[in-house]
Amino acid sequence: MALTNPLQFIQQVRSETSKIVWPTRREVMLTTIMVLIMAILTAIFFALVDLVIRSGVQGLLGLFG
């Protein structure tokens, strides 16, 4: 395995970072809003599933208790 000269390494890093395409402010805002909406919808879904399961278990325990 050949070691890379530190100067070559820095040049390669600069070359690679120049290829990065950064998102626009609008893209970041839209993506953030979409993630928040999906997180809220997921939380509501699991809360409802939890409510249904809890009610079912309580109903079953009420039959035998």
C-alpha cells in the first residue's frame, strides 16, 4: 500500500469537495417540512395502534379478571 503525499491528499480532497452539489435554502426548507410532517403522521399512526392494542388487551383482561 503506497502512502499518499500530504500535499497530494489535500489536492484530492479539494478536487472532490468541488464536485459536491449543495442543496438550496428552499430545498432544505421543503425537505425539513416533509420530514416533520412524516414524523407527525408516524407518531399519530403508532399512537392509534397503541390505543387499539391497549383497548384489546384491557378487554381481554376484563373477560378473565
